[in-house]
Amino acid sequence: MRALAHPLRLRIMELIAEAPRTTRQVAELLGQPATRLYHHVAALERAGLLRVKETRRVRGTVEKTYESIARMMSTGRGGPAKRSERATRRALAMTILEQSRQEVMQALGAPEAGLPLLARLIVTAPPSRSGEIRERIVELLTQIRMEYNLGDDACASDENERWAMTLTMAPARTRS
């Protein structure tokens, strides 16, 4: 998780999770120079979040195509964690929420791209049922991903739009 607690690494992971890509392809999609991404891709590979799918020789150098080890990531199921793990989870959560905030604000500023869906739901249930709720949400997200994942060619197609979905589930405590 610590490797993802950087906004650029999160975006790199999202793009490679969609479809296997080279660092140069990711750089083009992000509008960044590839040289700026090599360090971040290497950090994600060292953390075990990316793996090399294939290599090929291109003009005297080796080009690597990376794939993600997971299509969907979570900060875990909670429970006791060391102080460093809690700090890492907080950093990852803030990175994800900040990325989502930027995307929502950009979409609100350009409604021709399609208005974002914003919803907040407070669920009242016994603590023993929170695990069941989480499992149902993960199942739904998995079904959506499988139904709409159209393959590598669709990800690169200009006729498809990319939509981000950020979901949080946390205790909603009232202030006293």
C-alpha cells in the first residue's frame, strides 16, 4: 500500500490494471515524459503490484510490458494494525480521495463530459453485519468490472470513455 500512496503511482496502477502497458504507453496517456515514470513503475514492481508480462528489444534497449497483479485494490479489512500500517492506509486513502475529488471537480466544470454521480448512504445495521455488507459491495464491483471490461483493445479505443468509481465504507459516527 505504501507504494500506492503517491498520486502518480495510483494513476499508473489504474492504467496498467485496465490493460497491460509499457511505461511509454502509460506516459503518453498521462501526458508525462516516460523518464519521469520509470522510477515509479520500478517501485510498483518492487512492491509486487506490477509484474513484467513480456519484454522485447526496441532500438537497442529492452521494452517491458507490465500487468497488474490485481484489478481491484482495497485498504484491507481493518483490524489491529501497526502504527506504520495505519499511516500507510491513511496516506493511500488520502491519495485515492484526492484523485476522486479532482476528477469530480473537473467533471463538474465540463458537464459536456457527463455529470458525475455523487451519492452518500448511511446504513444502520448491527456491527456483525458490516462484513456481509462489504462482501456484497465487492461482489457488485466485481460483476460490474467483468460485465464492462471489454478487453485490451477497448481500453485503447477513442470511442470509449473512462469513468472512475471511488467507494468508501467507514463508520459514520455522530459528533457529541
